[in-house]
Amino acid sequence: MFVPGETASSQTRAGRGFALLDNVIAETTGPADPKTGGSLAIRVTDLARYYTMGDSVVHALDGVDMSIMAGEFLAITGPSGSGKSTMMHLLGCLERPTRGWYELNGERVSDFTDRQLADVRNRSIGFVFQTFNLINRTSAVDNVALPLFYARRTRVKEPAMRALDRVGMAHRAHHRSNELSGGERQRVAIARALVNEPALLLADEPTGNLDSRTGDQIIQLFHELNDQGVTIIIVTHDPDVAAQTRRVVAMRDGKILEDRPNEASARPDVTPVTATGTHGEVS
Ligand SMILES: Nc1ncnc2c1ncn2[C@@H]1O[C@H](COP(=O)(O)OP(=O)(O)O)[C@@H](O)[C@H]1O
Ligand SMILES: [Mg+2]
């Protein structure tokens, strides 16, 4: 079990004098996984979230163990009510577990205060939602800049434009959100999630309000961002969408039913729309 100040490497070094340095390294890169040597982004241990409804207790998440390496792209899938969104809320530091531990980049965030959790969310996590959650009648660039306003940053426009460019939407920067198509809105929402340059992107049913072709373009965009090093976790009840990621975690009744690599991961066959500013057709 990784405990801050007791990293695997600090235990093997001569003394505890290195522990502080290891903590600094762990905070920026996450601890090394002893098995693969890669960097561990997430580890949850016996993670549970119960909700009390009158006299009954709903075991929305019921004791889950899972590790995710930095740079993974995975889908959490399962039928409605299986606990996917609850898992996402916990991974996103939006809620605290009833039981268990959550380590994010080597920090035991399940012990954090509300203020510390808010800081982790702003610093390390981008959120994408099924319904985009953009502010209507407000330009794309202002929507993307919103997290920077909240963080009281002085430079706002330039990072917002850079994020829009990453998702192939720079040419729509001054369009209002209600003037954009569904796929374009989701791209703007992804740019907003990226504007603080988080290492982890969490998306709950990101293609749920899109037709399948537009949904494929969004998954293709996630692949491009993943190639740039962003760790991506999507929640989907759609097996076709899950099949396009690199690892599938299937949930049922608040537990993990199956967790397998997607060797045959079929990257959607659509024109890339980002990176160089040469945009394919975006719907
Ligand atoms: N805030 C809440 N209060 C009470 N019950 C909840 C709450 N959130 C989720 N649940 C219950 O927990 C279970 C899992 O829900 P959820 O995580 O939303 O599943 P999914 O996203 O897979 O559809 C469901 O039975 C749901 O009704
Ligand atoms: Mg859900």
C-alpha cells in the first residue's frame, strides 16, 4: 500500500531523508508501479459509497479495487444503476467514499478536506458531461475560459484559444454555444475541461447525446488527446463506444464484474480533426 512519505523507493533508500524528495516527485508524477515501472495515476482500495434512502441503504459502489496507470484510456461500462456515475464522482473528487481509500498521483485524496479536494479538482482533473453544460448565448472562448476566471488567473484568452485549437474548434471561438451543433458543443466542453491542462480527463456518457458518427469523432478526439499523454476515463453504457477504448471495466451492482485490456480496440475510422489546425468535417 502506498502511503505518502513511505513510497516504495524511500523504503529501499538509505534513510528517511529522501522521503520528502520522493513526496515531491510523487506529487508531480505519481509513484512508480513496482510491476511495470510506469507511473500509477489512480489506485482505489475497497472503495465504497452508500446512500441512505429512508430506511434502506443503497450500495451504489460496494468495495472496488482498481489501479490505473498514467496514460491509459479506459471505459467504465455497465447497465443503468450499476454504479458508474458514483465511481466517476469519487474519482473526480466530487464526493467522498463511505469506506476505502483513493490515491491520485500518490496523494491519499480520500483523507483530504473539502478545500484540498477542490484544489485537486482544479489542478488535476477535467470533467466532460453528457449534456455539455455550456453557458448558453455565451461565446465558445468565454465558456472555455470559465475555469480560469474561477481560478483568478490573469491570462485567460490565450490558454482558452489554445484549448479550443486542441479540439479543432479555434475557428468557432466567437460563436455562441447555442449556435453550435451537438458535436461542436461537446468539443468546446472538452476544451473547457482541458484549459487547466489536467493530467486526467473524466467523461460521463460523453457521446450519449450525439448520433453515432459524431460520437465516433469525439472518441477519435479522445484518442488524439490520449496520444498526447492525457489519462482518459469515460463512462458509457454503450458497448460500441467501450470497444473503441483500450481497457474496459464492466460494473454490475456496485462491483467490478470484469476488467480487461481491449486488445482489439478499434479506433474509430474518422478523419482526425485536431493537432495541426487542419480540420476535418465536424458535426
Ligand atoms: N445521490 C444519491 N442518492 C441516493 N441514491 C443514489 C444517489 N446516486 C446514486 N444512487 C443510487 O446508486 C445506484 C448507482 O447509481 P449510479 O452510480 O448513478 O449508476 P449508473 O451511473 O451506473 O447508472 C443506483 O441505484 C442509484 O439509484
Ligand atoms: Mg450514470
